[in-house]
Amino acid sequence: MTHEFKKIIQEYIIAKGEGLNCILATVVALDGSSYRRPGVRMLIKSNHEMVGAVSGGCVEKEVLFQAQSVFETKIAKVMTYDGRYRLGCEGILYILLEPFSPSDDMILEFGKTIAERKSFELTSAYAQEVGIAEHFGTLISLPNNRFPLHNKTQEQPQALQFTQQMQPCKRLLIIGGEHDAVQLSRFALSLGWEVTVAVTPKEDKLKEDFPGIDLLLNYEPENLPVQDIDSDTAIVLMTHSYAKDLKYLLALQHSKPMYLGLLGPSKRREKLLDALLEQNLDIPFEFVEGIHGPAGLNIGAETPQEIAISILSEILTVIRNTNPIMLKDKEKSIHH
């Protein structure tokens, strides 16, 4: 959810420049089931514009209505939304509504935290009952400082606490610059991931060729900055060139991404791995075993867009350690 909070901060900066006040809505507790779980947040601007969502779209109008009193009083409150008789989700949401005006120092340090791909923590104090919650609210713990998200928010050691560890944004490194790479980057961006595309100088590609991506790397495979690959980075190798793929695999052999996928059929993968071992018998066994090829889940994908969905589905399956099945066949609840 880091990318959602990052978006909220970005939108708050815009709202502040326009002279708008803001309220942060946070689902802090849940009895039963709901479309989304505690920790989801939404920004409400005083012009009634909403950024993000706390449900599938059915709760937001009520949240907007309840937020009006917080705009007027500038005092936090807790509201509930009982979906047992109105929604398909049979649960009661407890939502903290608090004035949102983080300091300039907090915004500056938050930006550094995101850029340096460090984790942070959000802690919301609340009462599991409807009503005014003066001085209640959320504090953010960044690597070097702890800040309230509103200047009237105070520590509430006796209150209920919802604490959320926020990890760095997931990042996708796409190696290859063909049309299917454009489609994969588009879908990954829609998930809120940071996307980097790596090509070689001879491919004559520009960042604008991949709308919305964060970074375009122009290096020969052996010069790829592998030191920037961390455990929250997924890699998909899709150059459509056997020779390039082999060079990139050699460059990546000591990296430890959360996922490494290889486009192409099984025979091509086996040929690449044989050549890889011929060139370096000391290549880490874990690296070879961790290559997912052909990349993607078997969903009958045909088009570049469907293949992108297949690949991203497998990445989510791997990083969340799940066994993909139809939800109608799942005996236990969706979320444990």
C-alpha cells in the first residue's frame, strides 16, 4: 500500500497549492469481511474530490458525507459502515477521519525515504466506537523522525492502535524495449509499481517510448547497474534476442530479485541455461533455480496485453507465496 500513500502525499501537495483543506480516511478495523482490509486510505479534499478508495466504491459517498463535520471542526472522529445489509461484503468497517496537513519537514523526509527505498511505519490511534476523537490521528515513523499528520494529533497510549509497516514500492525491471515491454510496463504502472526499462544504446529508445515509467536504462548488458536491484524488485527478461538474454543473465547472476522471469518457450530456456553454465560453472545454484521460464501463469494468454497480465499474475503468486486457484474452489476465506 506504499504506492497509495505516496499518491496521497502527492495529491495533498497539489491541494495545498490550490488552497484546499484535506482529510485522511483510514480503515483501522474490520468486523467480518470487506472488499479491502484495514490499512487502506483515502484522501478527501474540501472541493469534494476523493483520491483513492476504502472499498470497491460503495462506501465512499458515506465517507464523504461524514467528512464534512471534520472539515468544519478540524477534529478527528471515528465512523462505521455496516455492509451486512447493504453490500455483498458482510462486515463492519471502522474508519478514522482526521484532518490531514503534514508538515513541510515530514514531506521532505518522506520523499527521501521513498527515493532511497526505505521502509516506514504508520500508527493510527482510534476508538472502536462512533464519535469525536479529539487529538486522535496518525503518526508516521520515518527512518530519522516521527511526525504527526496533523499538528493537533497527539500520542494516545491508552487508545487502540492500528500499526502498519510500509515497505518500499514494488519495482519492475523490464529488460527489453519491444511492443510487449510497453504493454507490461503499462499494466505494472497501474498496480502502483515503479517501473524501469533497460535497453541497449543501439536500440535507440527514449523514455517517452514507455509512457509513465520511472527510469530508462541505456547500457550494454555487462554494464547494467545490478547493484540497484533489491529484494523488492522483479525482473522480466524479454529482449527477443538469445545473445542479449545470455549476456543479461551473466550480468544478473549475483543479483537477488524477488522474481526473475524469462520470456520464451521451455526449449529456449534450457538452451540458455546450458550456455550459461558452460560460460560459468560457478554460477549460483539458487540463481538458476529461481528463473521462471516461460514467465507467466497458464491463463491461455494470446495478446501482448494478456501475456502482461499472465506475467504479473505469476509475479504476485511468487512474491506472496500463493497457489493460484479459482476462488470458487478455495475452501478457506480469501484473506487469512
